[in-house]
Amino acid sequence: MGTSNWVDLNRDAETGIELVRAHFEGHAYDPHFHESYLIGFTEQGIQQFHCRNVLHSSRPGQVFLLEPGEIHDGHAPDRDGFTYSMLYLDPQWIERELRTLFEDAPSDCQPTFTQTLGDEPALRDVIAEAFRALQSRELRIVRQATLDALLGSLSRHLRWKPRHDAFDPRHPVVAFRARDYLHAHMDQDLGLDDLARACGVDRFRLSRAFKAAFGLAPHAYLVQLRLAKARRLLASGHAPSLVAMALGFADQSHMGRWFRRAYGLTPAHYRKRCSNLPDA
């Protein structure tokens, strides 16, 4: 990370919500995805990112909403860079809370956002208020009230979709078979030929189909799976060296390089901010 770039990260112990405030100039992070719902706003500058096959340009005050699994990157087109505040909401937490607040939520469905970027001053304000309450460790009743207000505002920007693995009939079934195989074997030293053989196709056809379906090549998708699990393990206090070994990275420095490219901070820094444990 450049000397002018910074990331401030904290984690609310009760809800597991991660709070990220960051500033980047030039290239911010490579294409990646999260297991959380990302809800935030741009404070300063222009934040450019690709998501849903569209290049978005988020300007000061604009709100961005990303779902789990949505691939996105980050770049500052202007020399002064951009600053943003963002909440990482656990999918199980957000769904449970929405169902508590809104009893008419359909069963066997999950929330999805209707748009990625928008000019929503009221939503921006409740995001900022929830961020401040969690960051400053306000009274529990205050934190809960600001989160309820946030969920109420979010409900106007989401719909409920059936809970099942997304299968797009426009893409070959082999792509989804390969995805499931990667999930089941993410810690193994897989070769593209191993994956192709398990799916019954040649590796060139597999690579084309996979990237068309998921926006990443199989090897890049595998790295993202490992990084997503690394975040969970690090937040639980596991040492970076042990996490790297468990997930099939060559060593801790290898995992660290990928981690910084995706998230803009080191595994040790992330672990320390989430678990309040010393670096390891």
C-alpha cells in the first residue's frame, strides 16, 4: 500500500459488523468479492469500481450497496484519491434482523439490492449515524436504535429473491459444476487440468465457461474463496501463519500479498483490529 493510502478497521463485538474507513490514491484493490453485504458512501473524491459488468463512479455523498459474492475492484481516477466509509454486514445477521423488524418478509428467500449506486441522502445519513454509533461504542440501546433505522431505510432498497444457488441457463452447467468443486476442495493444490478432468471437459473450454459465468478465471476464484475464509479465521484470532497453511497458500507472505491486493491491509493488521489480539 502506498504511503498516502490508509485503512482504519474496527469490529463490533455484538453484531460482528466490520467498520472500514479508508483512503486510496490510484489503484485501490484488485477484483474480489466478500461474504458480507457492503453498505457505504463516498466521503471525498471519485471512487471508481466495476460491479455487475458496469463501471461505476461514486462521488461524494453517493451510497453504494454490494451483495455477498459480487465481484468488484477499486480505483481513484483523480490524483487526490477518494475516501469512503463502509459497513460489512453478516448475511445471517442482516436477514435475521430484517425478519424481526418486518414480519411479512417471505420465507425461503434472501435479501438482494435493487441497485448498486445511488443518490440517497437519507440512506447516507443513517449509514453515517450507524457507523458513528458503532465506532464510538455508544450505549447498547443507542447502537441498536441506529441499526434499526439503517435496516428500515435499507428495506426500501431491497427485494427478496428465492434462496437457491444462482444458475443462469445462458452459461454451461460445467461452470457451476466447477464452482462447486472449487468450494469443496479450496484448500488443495489444484491444477486447472485436475478441475477440468473432474468436470469432464478440456481446460480451455472450462476456463472460458467459468469466466463468462462468474467474471473471474478459476484460479482467481479459488484465491478469493481462500481469502474469504482467511478473513473469518483471522477475525476469530487464528495466527496468519496457521491460516495460510490451512488454506493451501505457499506460506504467510504468499497469503499476505493476495490479502493486501484484495483488501488493502495485511492479514496481521486485520486480525489485530478484529480480535484485539497482538500481531502474530
